[in-house]
Amino acid sequence: MNLLVVGASYRTAPITMLERLAVAPTGLTRVLERLLAQSRVAEAVVISTCNRVEVYAAVNGFHGGLADISTVLGEHAGCDARELASHLYVHYDAAAVEHVFRVAAGLDSMVVGEAQILGQLRDAYRVAAEADAVGRLLHELMQQALRVGKRVRAETGIDSAGRSVVSAALDLAATHLNGGLAGRPVLVIGAGGMGSLAVSTLARRGASPLFVTNRSADRAARLAESYHAEALPFDGLSEALARVDVVVSATASTEPVLTRDVVARALERRAALRSGRLILLDLAVPRDVEPSVADLSEVLVVDIDGLAASLPSTGIAVESETARRIVAGEVESFLNWLRSAEIAPTVAALRARAEDVVSAELRRLAARRPDLTDEQRAEVARTVHRVVQRLLHSPTVRVRQLAAEPGGEQYAALLRELFDLEVPRPSAADAVPELDTPDGAA
């Protein structure tokens, strides 16, 4: 079984393509089922965030696995393979492990070191486990990725500034406001992970008054109460927009929440109440703000594409370098485990073969020497078993050590060839232990 990562992110695809690839939380199980229905995909985890959509898979071969995953992604996005291929990146085996660990560490994020990706990765893993899409290989990969992500943040200062997509977007908005966000009225649309982070960040920065709206009025009310904000009815968006200078929208809607008509009506009301442009920070994928809203002269729209373009290309230099070294060491450790794990079934098969031979010979002895007492037969059996175990001990220990080194897979193949062993492949239906996840969620 091999590891394969196939994905698209803000680095490789425009937001229009990310919108087509985005998988809503309610659609994750269906996409996982489609992946597992492919002949070469044994296990799968799908992560879909505001700036990436990725499939982590255990596959039987590179080319076939890539074709199967690309087919499912193409069907989901409603585009042909050629159009999709130009936006995808692919990582295989060791490179796949490195990529997943980098993602967990925040090194591949739009905002280097942001912590939200750990919660998003955890949630993707949980959904896949609940859908029986995770077997032994991806279970170990995801467990270790979550651990690596926590270790990087504990041992470096990569997240010390508390930077996130939300904070980066608010920083950008502040550059267009005289005096920044303090004392400015702001509306947050959405009460999920991103919306909650936006409200808490705005409260710390002194935005006031602070408003929250959400399709679920109860969720909006609970979030607003936690930060002394005011919950507003979702069906009164035009009225709400007229009262604020900044809007942060981060819902899971598959259709635009802020249409041109809604925003235009709000601007008419707003003209009598406030001066300056209305800043709309659209942190959702698919987008919450209808593209044509950007054509209105009194509005500044910043979506994920615009935010990515505004961020510096380099991250936190010293902390990032330390994080990279940690990731590199963890990747090598995981590959050593993987190589050792791959030879374990072969060693087990060899020991089973030896036991079969011993058992057959003991039965033959019993038939030829019926005069032996039960005690004598038991002593002979113990002696033969001890001899076999001692003969096998040193070679099996050594072959495990050799298998953990680069190129170690050849030793498993050699054992199978020498002893004509049949080793069954592990199933994706292997039991998945209880998740070891980081605290908090995005």
C-alpha cells in the first residue's frame, strides 16, 4: 500500500476553481464513499478549508491511484481531467508524508503557523474514521500528523503572534480605516469556527459595536453573548450592513449570502448614516459575496485570492526553519515505522510457516511412536518449539532493523521469495483506535 496526496490550494488554483472543488461538511461522507468505490483506493481522508482541498489516500499503485482520485475530484468539481490537472499538486509516499506533516505544522498555510489547520485536520480525520474510510496506514499518518503539529507549536514560536487567516484579513481591513478597527462597528456573518474566531479577534481589537448574524439564530445569540456583541436577525442583512464599516463573512453556504441586490440596498441606507467605503472580508469558499458586488464603487471586497496576494511571501524565518527541521526528523521517523510495519506481516507469516512445519512433524512423530507417553510428547514439543524460536529470533530481529532503513522493503520481498510466503495485504477495514486529537477546533 502506498501513500498519495492529491490537492489544490490557494497557491495552485484561483478561488473560482477552489469553489468548485470545495466539499461542504455535509458532503464529505459522500465524496469519501466515491473515493473508496474506486478500485485502487483503499483508505481516504478529505480536508476542505477556505484555502485548500486535499485527498490523503492509501492506494495500490501511483498511476492508478492518481487516476481514480482525479476522476472523483473532477466529477465533484464538474470539470474534465485536463482542466483540473493544471491546478493539482501530487505527492507520493515520502513526499506525501512530508506534505501532510507540513500542513499540520502550519508551514503550508496562507498565514504561516496558523493554528486553525490542526482543528480542520482533526475534523477531517474524524469524519473519515466515522465513515470507515481510515485503515491502519492513514490512521497512523493522521495521528502522527496531529502530534507533529502540536509539537511544532510547543517547541517553536511559529504561532506566538496568534496569526490566522482572520487576523490577516482584519489587518488588511485596518489599513483602509483611519485609526484601525478600534471603535469601528463590525458585522460577522457566520457562527462556525471561522466566525467565532473573527468575533473573538474583533473583541480583542476593540471593534465596537460588534454584531453577529447566522442562519441559526440560537448559535448567533450564544456567540454574541460570549463577547458582549449583539445578535441580529439573518433576514435583515441589508439593515445590518447599513450600520457597519466592516463585514467578515465566513459561512458554509453553497450560494452567495451577500448578493449585489442585498448590498446595493444596504449602501442606499448606509449613505445617510456613515461615510467611507464598506469593507467586505469574504473568508468563505465557496464565496459568500457575489462577485458582481465588487463592481459597486462604495464597496471594497477582499476574498481569499485578494488576501493571498496581500500577504508577504516569506513566513517567520527563524521559527519556520526550526519547524522544518522538526518536520524533517518526524518524516524520517514515520518512514522508519512504515518500513518496519511493512515487514511485520512477512515476519509473522514466516513464524506461522515454522509453526505449521513443527506441528506437522509432531503429528508424524505421534503416529510413528504411539508408545510415547503424553509427558514425553509434551517435552519433545517444547524442545522443538524452543529450537525453532531460537533459530528464528536473531534473523527476524535483524531483518526488522534492516527494513527500517532506506530501501528496506527489499528484505521483506526476499523473505517472501526464499520461503514462498503468502502475505495478505492489510485491509482498509482494520480497526481504528480512538482518536488522539489536539485541544480546540477551528
